[in-house]
Amino acid sequence: MKTINRIFCSLLLAGACGLGVNAQENQSYFLHTIEKGQSLYSIASMYNISQADIVKLNPGSDDKIYVGRALRIPRTDANTQKETFHTIAPGETLYRLTVKYNVSAKAICDANPGLSAENFRIGQVIQIPSATDETTVTATTPELSGISTGNSSVQAPVQSRCRDMHKVKRKETVFSISREYGITEAELIAANPELRGENKIKKGSFLCIPYPSAQTQQSTHPQTVPSDSELFSENKKSNERINVIKAAVILPFLSDGASKSESAKMVEYYEGFLMAVDSLKRTGTSIDLYTYTTGSATSSLNSILGKSEMKDMDIIFGPLHQQHIKPLADFADKHDIRLVIPFTSKDNTVFRNPSVYQINTPQSYLYSEVYDHFVRQFPNANVIFIEASQDTRDKADFIKGLKEELRNRSIPTKSLKEDATVESLKAVLRNDRENIFIPTSGSNITLIKILPQLTLLVREKPDSRIHLFGYPEWQTYTKDHLEAFFELDTYFYSSFYTNNLLPAAINFTKSYRKWYGKDMDERYPKFGMLGFDTGYFFLKGLSRYGSGFEKNLNEMNLVPIQTGFKFQRVNNWGGFINRKVFFVHFTKNFELIKLDFD
């Protein structure tokens, strides 16, 4: 009996310690719900922490993360110096957060430009700016006028008067109880000094639940608590028309140590951009264009940003060099200027800067779009991966993710070596499904190896539904393999595409030749078309919607020549990434179709 009692007491002590650890953990992390396309890298970038920080709290997340699951994100000095990240809990409202964190609704709205009454919901993470960032708090409603400012603590001192007594239940923590009553942990501990130090919260004990400090101040003057819709409406920025758009292009047009090929691309981009400006001016749009060339050194960018006219820009296009992105993005954010980054997709600034538009889609978001479109296009597929013998590293993540997606959708898969015989290929076909062959490399060498056998297969099995599926770089090899692509009913994905048979491409190519007396370089994407598409899309949007451009992105029904646009904000406080993906289809009827998934 004594042994049983000792075991029972030990379990109680272990449980009490567990509760204490849980409370401590809850105070040191917040929850992030994983969304489609997010990777460990992008999530770490959002919160300015390392991937290792996340893995430490979420073992196994370095191998796989799942859409809809919650990750524990540690609170560190790096991500709490200027703001607090808060996960919206059940029953929380925008007004309740203004009281809890002692900041105005306007400050929260300004810190989270992607937040609205429509997406203010459980599980969303938002930034709460420091109360000290506001020199004064403008009371947007009578309830907010009593909130104190100017101190560095989250809440003002708590009154000792209890509004309720709470009996502690099993597994409850200081964190969970404070959440339940809409108060801070500091307020709960201040009202119950026994919770300080080594003393642990005990099941069955009673705790004093204090009034929130701001509520105590207002208790003698009860007011109607404003709804989320009312607060968001009051703090919504009014749309203003832009009469003359001020736009800057900042790119390395001269080869000062950079390659001539690089500067030639920038010049071609700018030439296409100028054609877009001319097209818009002909329709009555007023544009003041400022053009600057940079070197690779950061000092060359700083001298441009020091010019008096730069802070008055409505939009900036550039830069090219990686080392210029952060200083230019910081400048754009400080002066409320939109920054369009047309080239690199390897920078993480977009995850923390609301001014940034990133044209090239980050890899994890691009792949998630491709997977979605693939299973929509081929819901009844039998997928055969052709294992290439070389050049597979750059497609390893794509293939791994696609296999996982197909497994989750119960779509059957098989694998064969690239030197498989026609008989081996026949053996994996299914008559009741569409047979999709996908090589694990996007190289031309792999295509040269696999196309002859696949072509023989199609000819020997004409009634089988067979397709070849591949990658954006296949645009470069189309001339070499055009007949095989048609015969194999080929698809490839890309966020940019054009060909010389499309009317828009024909007209633009003729105009470009007329303007500059030359043809665009033979490369994909064509930089002249990229310049035209980005310039026309953003300048047209600003002329049409003014400062309300972001709210009307989905209304921009423009047909680009080459580059598709479907922008989505990466989080409530970050910028926009382009998630547009096309499937290009070479049909057996010798038609070339660009499939657009909207």
C-alpha cells in the first residue's frame, strides 16, 4: 500500500512539474498554422528566426510539415524586439486585443496591412506593435480613450479587486486561464502572488481573476464594445487617386565588372518597360519616370536613395543584385513606396516587408501550385517517374513533394530507370487511367535519352492514354523536340510562357523590332516581354485604382504577353508573392495550348 502511495505521489509531482513546464513553454512560444506553399525556410523568415529554432520546438519538422498543422514558434530576442506575435484565440476580437496589449486599433491595422474583418479568425498570427511605438493613442472609439501609453510594459498595473474566482482544473496553466478570461499572465500573477517563484499552480485551488487594467478604468463609464467590422472600417485607409504616377527603375545597365550578358538583359528589360509606359501614356495615363543605374556595391544604391525625389516615388522597379534588396526594401517600407522585384526569388525580404512585390515565385509556393494544378488536370492518373542518371539534384525537392501529394490523394505511382525498354514501359501502363511519365531531371540530355523509347511506346500502344510531363526549361528545347512533344501529348509547367504563334507575342515582337531595330535575345523568359508585362500591370493598376491598388489586385484582368500575375500576401504583415502557374500543352492534334488555372 505504501508503495502504491509513493507511486501516486510521484505521479502527482510529475504532473505538477509538467504543468509548470507547459506554462513556461506557453509563455515562450506562439502557434503558427501552416498554409499551402509554406516551407520551414519561409516560416522561419517570417518570424526572423532560424529553422533550427523551429525544429527544436517541433521535432521532425525539418523532414516534413503539413498544411493545417500548428507549429510552435519560439519567442526570441530577434522576433520580439519591436513587436509581439499573437495567435488569435477563440472569442478574441480586435477591440479585446487593443485592451490586452495597450495599443490602438489603428496601430494594429497599420502593422498588419493584410488583416481585415473577413480574415480576423482563430489561428491567424498578427503583429502587435509595441505600445512605446505610439507617441499618442488616438481614441477611435470612446472605449479606447482610457488606454494609457508611453510605458514599455504590456499592461498597466493591475487592480487587486477580483471580478471572479476560478477553481483550477486538471492540466490548466497560468497561460490557459489568462487566455480564458482575456487578461495577461502578468495580471493573473499580480492578483495571485502565490503563483510567483517556485510555487506551481495547483488543481482545486482558487484564483482571483482581476479586471483587465483598461477595463477597470472604464468600468465607471460602460460603453458599447465596438465590433471588428466597425474598428476595421474606422481604420481603413481611404482610396486616393494618383494623378501623376512617379516611378523609378533601379538596375545595373552598365557592365562595371558585371558581365555584359547581365547588363544586356537589364537593358532589354528596360526597353520593354518603356514600351509599356508609352502604351499607357497614349491612353491618357500620366507617368514621371526616373531611371538610375547601379553598380554591384551597396554605396552606388545609397547615393541614389539619397536623392530628394526618391522618397516621393509611388513605385520602384528593381534591383537585380541580392545585396541591394534589403536596403531598397527598407527604404520603400519607410516611405510607403511599392517595390517590385522582377528577378530573384531567393531573397526572404518579402516575408517581413509589406511593400514588396516578388515576381518570381519562391520554390515552395511554386511547387504547391503545380501540385494543385496537376491533380486537378489528372485526377485519374497513373504516374510513372523516370529516374534520370544525372542532373537530378535541382528537381529532388519537386519530385519528393509531388510523390507526397500523390500519395495523399491515393494516386498510384511507379518508378523506372531512364534506360527502361519499351516492354518495361508497357508493363506499367494502366488502361483505366491516364499514364503520366515524369522524368526526375529537366535537362535536355535526359530528354534525348527517354524520348525515343516513349515515342515507340505511344506508337505501339495508340489506344493508351499517355502523356509526358515536365519543366519550365523545356521551353528552351522545344525546337529540338517539337514533333516528339506533340506525339507524346506533352505538358510542362511554368510561371511564364509565350510563343511566336500567339497574336500578342507577334504584335509585341514586331513593335520591339520597330522601336529598337533589333530582335530580342533568344532566351526564356524574354526580358523585353518581362519588362513590358511588369511595367504595364503595375502602372495600369496604379492609374486605375490609385492607393486602393492592393485591395483590387483580383480585379486586374489584364492578359500579359509572357508573365502571369496572381499576387497573394504571404502573411498579415509581409509583402506579395506571385503564385501564377501555367500548364503548356502540346496536343496530339498539333495544337499548342496555354492552360490557365484561376
